[in-house]
Amino acid sequence: MNTSPKITIGITAYRVAKYLEECWQSVLDQTNDQWEAILVLDGGNDSETIELFNKIEHPNLRKFALTKNEGPYATRVLAIENTRTDWYCHLDDDDSLPHDMVQNLYHHLKKHPDDDFIYGHSQYFGENENRLVLAKTPGSEQLLYKTLFSATAPINLRLYKKLGGYCEELKWIDFDWDFWIGANEINAKGNLLDKVIYNRRVRKGNSGNTYFYQRPRVVEIIIKRHPIFFNSEEKKVKCRSKVFELVAREYRIRGDREKAKHFAELSIANKRSTKGLRGIIEEGNMPIWRYWLRTLARKLTSHSKPQ
């Protein structure tokens, strides 16, 4: 074991006993053992997760336990601010790392020692889910409405310090998106590691899905915080319209057709019009019996498609 690893893997855990063991095992299975790890247990946890947290031990692991529920922002900040290495790689408690992730990072850093961050591809997995998501380049328009690559991309601690950390006002949602816009504004240096560096589990109930309804408010905070990035009215309009569309689609999935229609109309008012948005508005206007028939037909069609 190298006594001075360059990489810390930070894991934050909250009510995920069924996934946390798999997550931690992916760290133990790394082909390169030059890592340190930090495990943060959020407060208000269930007994199974607490029991597993207490069982997990390793010479290169340090653990912290909070007494009350603080959420993803506070737990990640705690992990980062206790990092003793130059690089920090975050790992959500229900996700995992490819077995060669650390080894690939070390090879990459030999070629790009001055990088502020590293980005790579993600493998999405879960029930009925298995797909490769390629990382977008830092200049992609996608940054107008969400992160370009895995929000947990490895960062050099100097980048975190330059940006003053994450925005506490966005502690429950989109602080990652805000962070990467900030990195874009200061022209932070990053290079593509052309491999899968993260395995992301697709499931209901994560913080992004739970707090999606805050995104319209969050958008205005982010636009105000980043005048360099949002330096034209066109960019602001594109940001709002796409976020409103994403919120409309989420409300549609949840069966709230009135709110889905409202945000679809806001998206169109911000110069975005698609067949999907017009369909959401149509559903909001139709008689309830017809709406339920359409919803049932959509579910039946979805279940009949080959996985």
C-alpha cells in the first residue's frame, strides 16, 4: 500500500443499507489500492444503515457520524473538508465504482498533472436500466440546464477552494450544477478520461427526484449567481424553458396534470415548443375520463415494450 495516496473517495450514507455494502465493496475491489476513503453517516438514519456503518472498517477509512439529518450538501462538505489528498472523488451511497477507476485516474494524472477536474462516462443501471451515458464536453449547451457529466466527477481540492465550495442556498438540490457553472466561468482545466468512471443507479426517491419542485426557484438563484455564464437574455430563456419542461415532465410522471400543464405552458412561453409539451397541455385540458384512458394506454404500451 502506498502511504501517500493522491485520491480520497468520499461516501455519504442515508437510509441505504440495501445498497451501501455494494457501494463500499466497489471501493475494496479497486485494482489500484492507492486511495483513502471517508464515510459520512447522516443523522436520522435507519437502524440497518447505522449497523452497517459501524461494521465497515478499513485502515484507509475514516468515518464521521452526524447526530441530525443534514442532507447531501452538508455530508459532502464534511467529507471534502476532511480530505487529506489533492483529489476528491465523491461516491453516492447507492452507486458504485468500476473496479479500475482509481487505476485509470492515476494513469490520467500522469498525463495531465495540472487538471482541476477529470470527467468521464457513466454506466446507468437499475431495474430495467442498463445504458452508457457519454460525458458531454465542458462547452456543451447542456450546462444551461444541468451538469454535463457525472456531478460527482473527481475534482482537485484547489478547484473547490477557488470556487468557495458549494452554494449553501442550494443545499437540497442543484448545488452540483451551480458548482460546474462556476468552474466554467473561471475556465477551470479539465480533460476527458475516455472510460467509464462511475456506475449510477437509477431509482426513485433520491434527492434530485424528491426536490424537483424547487427547480423553478433554483433557476433564478443560479442565473443571478452566474452573470458571466448567463451573459445574454437568450441563455436565460433557454435555461428557464428547458428547466420548466423537465419539471412539467416530472409532474406528468407523478400524475399531477394541472401542474404539468402549468410548467409546460411556462416552457412554451419561454420560446420552447415540442410535441411532448403540447401533449402535456392537451392532457391538462381533456376530460378526466379521457385522461385516465390515455394514462392507462401509455402504461400498457410501456410494459409491453421489450427491456
